[in-house]
Amino acid sequence: MLQDQEVHAAEMERTFIAIKPDGVQRGLISEIITRFERKGFKLVGLKIMVPSKGFAQQHYHGAKERPFFNGLCNFLSSGPVVAMVWEGEGVIRYGRKLIGATDPQKSEPGTIRGDLAVVVGRNIIHGSDGAETAKDEISLWFKPEELVSYTSNAEKWIYGQN
Ligand code: UDP
């Protein structure tokens, strides 16, 4: 039988989260990191960079037929973006809950977009929308050696341990 720690290791997943240029310029980096961190998710990759327009187009390739695609890519490449990988049980789906609906007008209070943003074109944060997207986005933004694997001392308090 698997020990608890092994069970949790098997259930761990990773998601890609980015603080867009508006979130960086508005001084919301620490606020956003805090919300993921205090939930109990673990930061395993972090960098700040200005993506090129081509890189932004790759990141948002799934939206290339949408009318806002060009403006969105111009915006993402207009300034520094904080790129992160967060790890934890259910982090892909729950990360999206922490972020809130795409349109901040429809995001619940208590979510990042609900509390901190007003319009869809400046919704401050990106989060992968599924397991496949998470895998693709993590490998687009990070080299494998830029990600760390470690056991946090808090894990036994977050996940329990017999
Ligand atoms: N977006 C926009 N106008 C729209 C819909 C989306 O500018 O009408 C932008 C917005 O910044 C959003 C991004 O395009 O975060 C990607 O859209 P998607 O539907 O994938 O939403 P998300 O996954 O970011 O919630």
C-alpha cells in the first residue's frame, strides 16, 4: 500500500500562472503570490520577463481567431510579466477559481480578478485552463532546469500525514 506521502506525490499537479503587465505595473505581484501561497500551493518556478510579440502569439495561439487576439498579444508583450509555476493537489482547477471569471465584472468578490480588476482587457492574471494547456504553457515559459522540486515543511500540515 502506498504511504500518504506517495499518494500525495501521485496527485500533485502543476499549473502555469502569469501576472500580466497591468498586474505588475499596479504593484499586485506580492498580493497575487500571497493568495496562492496562503492557500497551500507551492511555488516551483518564478521569473520576470518582457515577452516578445511572437512569444505572446505562441502563448495565446488558441485564441488566434478571436477578434481581440492582436490587441491581447500587443498588451502581453508591452511590459514585464511575472511567470510562475505553482504545484499542488488540484492546483489547475482551483487556481482558476482563485483567479475568477475572465471578465472581472463577472468574477465573484474574493477572487483575484473580482477584487482587483475591472475590465476584461486588463484582468491582470493568466492561469492555465486544463492539464494539457498547463503542460504546454509550462514548457513554453520555462526550461526544465528552471523548475525546482522540493518538500516544504508545511506539506504535512496542508495534506496531513499518518
Ligand atoms: N480577452 C479580451 N477580450 C475578451 C475576452 C478575452 O481582451 O472579450 C483577453 C483577456 O485578457 C483574457 C484573455 O484574452 O484573459 C484570454 O482569453 P480566455 O478566454 O482564454 O480567458 P482566460 O483563460 O484568461 O480567463
